[in-house]
Amino acid sequence: MTKHQSRPARNNQRCDVVMLVDAETGERNRSGRFVPDRGGMEQHVLEALHARYSRVTVVPFGPDIVAILTELRKLRPRIVFNLTEWVDGDRTLDHAIGGLLEMMKFRYTGTGPAGMQLCRDKALSKQIAAAAGVDVPCCFTLGRGERIENPGLPFPLIVKPRYGDASDEIAKASLVRTPRELRKRVRALRSRRKGAVVCEEFIPGRDIYVGIIGNEPRVLAPTEMVIGSKKASAPQFATYRLKNDGRYRTKWRVRYRLAALPKPVLRKIADFSRKAFRALQLRDYARLDFRLTAEGRVVFIEANPNPDLTPHTLGRNLCFVGIEYRNLIPRIVETARKRYRQR
């Protein structure tokens, strides 16, 4: 058996951890065991689970819901490590998987359905965070058939899908500086997507990422993205291409590092992180994205309730600063188990 294969529980034993994954992230071998793709996030998480727990099994989430539930009932997992991101390719339905697990009384890691839906909505999540005392960019939304008109926010603005995910449709052209550019960008999004768009105040400054672990919660040291190139055409913010194209990052000399920040700014980031974590009903672990202006203004951009758990996502050991990867994955499991015990 290779390291990235799952170890099923025996018929008379409960499974310690079931890793629930998207079916597209691997395939079943000849024996019927699901094997995650080599080098993928799921393989790394599985190996970390194997190092700590004796009985670990991978279950792919696909369209046959009855078969999935039957397999879960048979395994009787003590906890489900939920790594799913979509239902039949639709990311906006990720909350439904948590709802299904709760309906069937399975314990699982990560944010529940309500928190997933709140974070999915880029307008509502900011309203909720603002009500909790967190600084957010001003914004307005435009529904599918609404007239494309700025109600009075100063340009430049960032235009993005209201229910987007993982920087979907975020490009250099998302930054608009005139009413004409606003109309052009909104029309372009409408031609490709059905949902509403959100237009928000562009916050110039540094991109700051904050990992959170636990439900107290513990706020880890901030990381920042640095764009080394000073050319006028260099990206000014994290676009979809920047996040997913290694050659593009190399071209613009993009790197990640620990953020060297004054203590008052660190305190503000920690305060905002805890407030947003609680207000958005996040659980167990998350990553929050902020922008930091030259004047020291800390602005919440969005919350990631199911961030990428690949080792070195933001550079070596920077996604969850101060926690070795071999300890991070079991920490998430035990954090979730503790949460259920405290109910």
C-alpha cells in the first residue's frame, strides 16, 4: 500500500477519520479504494492524518448521495474531515454538503452551512463584519437586470461576482476608474455569469493574509504578498491568474513573507480577525484576507472558510504560521472534536 492510499476500518471497528473529498480529486483503484491524485492537497492531508490516526478512509463525494451516505454509515467515523468544495461542479452549493452531514448526525471539521453561505456572499459578509466593528470597504451591488450606475462611491472600484470563489473573474480589468470602465466590466461579467456583481471601494496597500486555528480563536502571524516588480503594468492586487499561474508570478516577482508590522497594527488585525471569525460563524480554521493602507488602515476583504491546505500554499510554512504541517491537520481534527464535546 502506498502512503497516499486510505486504510479502511475493519468491519468491527469505527473509522477514526473519514476524509470527504470531491470525486474529481482522485480515482478508485482496482480494489475499489479511492486514491487521491499524487501531489494534490488531498494526498498531503491524507498522509498527515495517517501519521496520527490508525483508521483513515477517503470517501469521494459525487452525485450518488445514497451511496455516499451508505458508505459513511458503514464506516461510522468519529469525525469527517470535510475537504469538499462543490456539488457536481457548483461551488455555490458547498454549504449543502455540511447541511447533509449535519442532517445525518455526522461530526465534521470546518465551518457549517450558515457560515459557508455568509462567506460566499461578498456583500453580505462585509455588512455583517462591519456590524461587528470591523473596517470594510464601501460597496454596492448590481443585480442581473439593474441599470449599471454608480450611486456615488469614489473611483477606482473593484468589480467582482457577488458569489465568486477563489478569485473567480478577478483580473486587472476588475479595477475600474470611470463610469465607462464600470459599465464595460459589469457587462463582461454578465455575459459570462448569471449572478449579481459587487462593486467595492478599491483599497490601495498591502495584501495581508491571516490564518486562524481553533474556536477561541487563535490568530496566527500575518503573511503578506509582495509584488517585486515596480513596473506600471504590474498587478496591484491578487488576481485569479496571479494565484493560479506560476509563470505569471515569476514574471512579476511575486513572493510571500511574514508581514513586518507595528504592534498597534498587529493588535488591530488580531481584533478584526476574531470579530469577523465569530460574526461570520466560522469554525475550527480559516484564512482572512485584509488590505493595509500606507496610513495604517486595516480593511477586511473576505473570509476563506475552507482555505487551501496544501503545504506551503503561501510560501514555506506561511499559510498557518508557527504550526508545522504534520501538526496542523491533526490540530484541525482535535479542534473540531473538542467543539462537539463542548456542545
